[in-house]
Amino acid sequence: MANEPRHPCYDEMAHHYFARMHVAVAPKCNINCNYCNIKYDCVSESRPGVVSKVLTPQEAYAKVRSTLASLPQLTVVGIAGPGDPLANPQETFETFGLLSEGLPELQLCLSTNGLQLPDYSEAIVRHRIAHVTVTVNAVDPQIGAEIYRAVFFRGKAYRGRDAAELLLHNQLEGIRQIAERGVKVKVNSVLIPGVNDSHLIKVTEAVKAAGAFSHNIMPLILSPGSVYEKEGRKEPAPSLTLQVQARSEAVIPVMRHCRQCRSDAVGLIGDDLGVKTENAPAREYDPAAREELLIRLDRTAVERKRREANAGEQGERGSMRIAVATRGGGQVNVHFGHAREFLVYEVSGQEQKLLGVRRIQAYCNGKAECGEADKEAILDETVALLQDCSIVLCAAIGPGPAERLARAGLTALARKGEIGKLLEQCAKYHRFFTSISCSPSEVCPSAVQQR
């Protein structure tokens, strides 16, 4: 397997096995987005732009090196903020220079709004940054003016349509320049209901023409204190996100396993170690042992991809959706009450396709002030979010939530293990009960959670 599949954000299979790390060295931003409000000190939040501490380039390099010793499956180090890396060029490229020289075995990645991408395309190639993600939310300046309040470029502030026009032009030009130089470009777009939901197919077409190879369409997260939050805007329903992703997928591959990570995220996608690495015991970094591990993980990923491809060719038709509670690593490993997100898969026979990630509030959040009424409200919200699924697969679940899911027509199954194998078992289990014209929950709701 080539190095490319070792990038967990650029390859869906890789995210089960290989880790990434964001180093937060870039605090300044050069645009104002209506959905964004950067915070630096809220470690409980998981969204772009959030960090616990901004690092110097030297601190970032030291942290990557120490993390490699305790997390040898780390393959990618990126800079994604908390502002925009290219609005902080000295810190950004000094960090990449240290990494490129001191740890050449790592892949380097950059995430940017693209305003200054044409200015730094040569520097990106020179620092061997092989992957760049550009956030493009519109290609029509009129729509862009509804998303961006201001753009600050070469000492001048632009607003309204002029700001959007400048930003959108530089984004597409920058993508063309680096794609022509062999850099792999993924485009992120924030899906904003009522603003760009019907327009994102145009974005997909434009960025593909410019040289991007993948499109990640992410549901809007309302940042506290942002313009959109104050306006009372709503985040998109999962059904809308799926519809928009499906339209774009006919044009270009669509990334569906994105977690909209913090700017200091560390670990497997979905199993963020974050500040847990701060107090990790010191270990000696062993490059040879790490490479042996990566080769074993390569083989595991290839074998899994081969099995799934074969299963897809031999599978029966007729599809169902299964929601999986996981904290990452390709495992079902979270109690229903502790889950903060579900991966939703479409299973057709033995073919399994990840449709996306559904974020929720944890039902058992450990807060003393969370009463029964609060828990019921959270549970109702979760049921509504998973209403299009047939099965909810989790490590364990209590009888109350299992019964509530059953009343809504969802079957709760409690099992631990590899997601792919358990999805296959769930599909067979569901087909059995379908063949006798009833659901597992109709037979015995309490037994479902124990199977």
C-alpha cells in the first residue's frame, strides 16, 4: 500500500487504523465567517477553531515527537488553526520546516480558507506539504456575501459582495496552482440550510474542475456567540445533509467520516486523545518499530478492503440503515448512554457504506443537574436523529432507552467488536425477523439488548 491510504482524512479505510495530529500554531484569521466564533480555552468542545493552547513552532515539533513515541500509528501532522495557517505564514512554515527536516517519515497537511493560497503555493510545495484542504462554501459571490462578513487582504478590509468575490477567486486559483504541482486537494464545505444547500452542487463542479479530488460536505455547527447563532439559524437535518452529499457524490468522491475536529486534535478520528497526551509517560521514539507496525496496519486495511469488496459483489440486494455507537478504532465500543455521535451505515446484503456521522448529546452525561425530564428530552432528540435507521448498534444499553427506541421502530442491539463484522451479523439478524413479519423488539425488547 502506498503512503496515500495512510491519511485518515483522505481515505475512509485508513481512519480505522492510522492517526492524525493537529498542531495549533496559527491563531490569527483573515476572514470573518458568520458561523464561526473562535475560542482558545474550551477543552470540552469539539469543533474547528477550538484549542486548549496555542503553541510555538518549537513546542509543536517537540509535542509531535513525544506523541510519536506513545502513538506510533500517527502518520499525518497538520495545521488547521485555530485561525488560518496562511494568515500566520511565519509560524506555519517554520513548524512545517522543523517537521519536514526532523521527521520526514510523516505526511504533512494544511487546512486553509484559501484567501492567501495563491501567495503561498510555492512554499507549500517547497515544504513537501502533500495534502491541502480548502474550505469553499460558495462559488457565487452573492451567496458568499451571506456567509462572510469581511475579508482582510494585503492591508485592506473588504466587505459584502466585494469580499466574497475576492475570496472565491483566490480559492479556485489557489486550488488550480497547487493541484497542478501534484498536491492532493480536498475541499470542505459547510452546509448552511437556506443559504447554500441547493448551491453546493455548483461548488462540487467548480472545485473538481479546479483540480480537487474529494469534497467533504459538513453540517453547520452553530458556534456559541456567532452571527448565525444569534440569528437563530438551525443546523441541517441529517436527511438534508445526505441529500446534498448524494448529489455531489455523482460528480466527485465525497468524504463521509469527518468529525469536524478541534484544531488540536490527536489520535484516531473518532477517538480523539486531545489533552490526554499532555501527561502521557515519556517514551523513546523508535522509527523502526513504528514502521513495522504501520506495515502490519497496511496489510490489515488492505485485507479488510478486499473482504468488503468481495462481500459487495456477492451480497444480496435490499438495504437498511444501522447506527453505530463508537469512539473510533473501527470498533463498537460505547454504551448508548455515553455516545456523543453515531456512524450511520447503509447495509445492502453484505455491502456496507458509511453515510455519515450524527452528533448527539450524551444521554448519561454525568451532570448532577441533569434530571429525568432533561434525559427524556435528550432521548427524544436522539430518536428523532436516528429515525431513518432500523438498528442501533452499541456496546450496551439500559432497558428504558431500549424500550423507547423500540416504540419508535428502532431495534437496539448490544454487542462489542469490529464494526464490519457486527454490521454483517445485524443484517442477517434483521433479515431473519423480517422473514417472519415482525421486528426483534416486538418479540422481546429486553432480550434485544442482551443478544
